[in-house]
Amino acid sequence: IGARQTANRIEAKRQQGAALVQIATVELRAGNSAAAQQTAALIREREAKSEILRALVAIAAASGELANARDMLRDIDDPFYQALAAGDIAVAEVRAGRNDRAEAMIGRVRRADRAQIYGRVALARADKGDVTGAVETLQKIDDDLHRAAMQGRLAAAGGGDASKEMFAKAIATVEGHQREPERRAVTLAQLGRLQAISG
């Protein structure tokens, strides 16, 4: 009897899902994505299945298997993991030089999750040397504090006067945000840490 067969003997859906997630995780760590995908297909608990499928999407996207990644994305039911997986695909599209496809992928996720993905895409564009495109992408983030934090990350990756200017704009954005004092404080702390790291 193999590990999957043993897990299939567990009658409680949640506990069976947890066991299958552990099996799929071991398979992923061993580099056996096909086996992990087969194991994921057996998981009946939505969140657990979505978590493993997201990991599989990330691996497929990072290795350039974008068609396979998109196919698996369709099977992710949990909105949180679906957004993370869509972000993995969007970043891979940017790295492949297909910014238009990255933008289209962002349009497929819930509006509430787009800021996170725009931030990841902006960082990917900056990594490719497209700082102008990264800044343009940041402007699409409708959450002021998240945009400021991501702008700080871009500034930390850069250097010189442009970096100082980006930090100044990010701090001004946070200071101009009158709501959510706790989030403001956390974002200012993030920016301060990023400034310290970048010198």
C-alpha cells in the first residue's frame, strides 16, 4: 500500500486533505510535479487542494510551462490561492517579455487582489531593467499604502538620487493617508527599514 492509498482510507475530508497535502509536498520537494498533480486531484478539501495547486502553478510558471500553469490555475477554487497563482503566472510573463499577457492575467483576478499582483509585476519589470514600466505599473495599485510600500521596495533596489526621490514620494503618500493609523505606522516602518538596508 502506497502513501496515497493510505491517505484515501481516511474518511474525514479535512484530515484526508491534510495527509494528501503532506504527500504532495514531499513529491514537490523531490521534484516530481506530475505525481504532486495527481495527488492534488485526490484532495476534496478546497483550501488544501488550492494550496498545492498554487505551488504547482508557481513551479510550472517559473520553469516556463505557462500553458500548464494556466490549466492548473483554472482548478484553483480558493480566491486567495488563485490570486497568488495568477501573480506567479503574471511575473513569469513579464520575465518572458510579454507584459501584455501579464496585464491580462491581472484582469482575471478579483479587484481586491489586484494590488498585490501589480506590486509583484512592478518588481519583475524593475528586475528586467524596465524601471519606467515598473513605476507605471505601480500607479495601477489603488491602495495608497500598498503602493507606497512597493515603491519603497523599488527604491531600495535602485540607488542614487532617483532612489531617494522614490523614497520621499512613498513617505509623502503614507503621510497623506489619513485613515488606518496602524497600517500607516506599519508602512512607515517598512519604508524606514528599506531605507536603512539600501544605505
